[in-house]
Amino acid sequence: MNRKEKSFQRRLDIIHAALTCFTNIGYAKTTMADIRKHSLASTGSIYHHFKSKEQLAATVYIEGIRHYQEGLIDILDQEPSAKEGIFAIVRYHLQWGCENRYWAKFLLEMRHAEFMEGTDTDFQELNTRFGGKISSWASEKMKDKQLKYLETEVFFTLLLGPCQAYLRYWLTGMVSGKPDEVSDTLARSVWDSLRYFPD
């Protein structure tokens, strides 16, 4: 790797180490020394990339959102049919939560933490691209009468609401079954609520 690639990889290592520490130790109790130890980065390297624990925590959150959204956008870039897309989106959401449990839990618990102040611009940029991609895909399927016409907020609620709720139950220990084990059941329910039915 060249110098730029090494710097980028070091930054990722620090982000993942911070996520591990925040999960296992707790955000409040985690110190930059803990993150240095887990990332194997020098103190200077950490502070080169992040000015404070608060900035690092906000970056961990934003990068988690970015990682999740980019994977889902990749699904829609394959231009699936309405049914294929709905099933793939639900499966992806639940699988991502299982494979990235620390990130999913951090995103669930820390949205309104103080360190998130000042991230509105980053959120808006990510969500504008993400929401626009899904809305554009859904609009085409609605025009083709593969999906029923629904207002954007209603569509997103029916699409992601059930899997978000189950993932939240799992992350907080309220259910023992892994989310990806019920993905097909939830996907069929979501599909039935969104599919187009002739009058």
C-alpha cells in the first residue's frame, strides 16, 4: 500500500477499534488510551485523524450509516423487480444487523448523544442520496403497477418498519431468534403490504 492507502486503512482500524471499545466498555468509560491499545495505532496517529473522542464517536456513527446505506444502494443498482427488491432489502437489513451487531447497537442507542451535535450536514447528505435512490426505484415500480402508490413516508414505514422493530428487539435481548432467521417471514409480510392489487 502507498502512504495514502495506509493512512486510510489506519483510520478504518481506529474507527473499528473505537466501536469495539464503545460496545464492550461503554462510550462514557472508554478512553483514547483504550482505543489506542485496541487499534495498535500510536497516540499521534489517532489524534492526526480525530481531534477528540467525541469526534471519533460521531465518525463511528456516520460511517455505520454509510456502510449500511451503501450496501442497500448496491442492491437497487442491480435493478431488481419489485418483489425481488423488497425481499432483498428486508433480508439485507436484517443480515446487516446480524453481521454488524456492534454497529447496529451503536446506531440504535447513540442517535441523540451529545457527540452527534454538528453532524446534521453529514446526515442530510447521506439520507438525501439514500432516500432518493429508494424513492426513485419505488416510483418506477409504482408506475409499472408492481407496487401500490403510497406516500413516501408511508412506503418507508411499511418497507423498513417491521425489520427495524425486530432488529431492535434482538439487539436489546427481547427475542432469542436471530433476525436473519425470520427474514423471509417478514419479507413476505412487507411484500403483501406493498404489492399492487388491481381494484
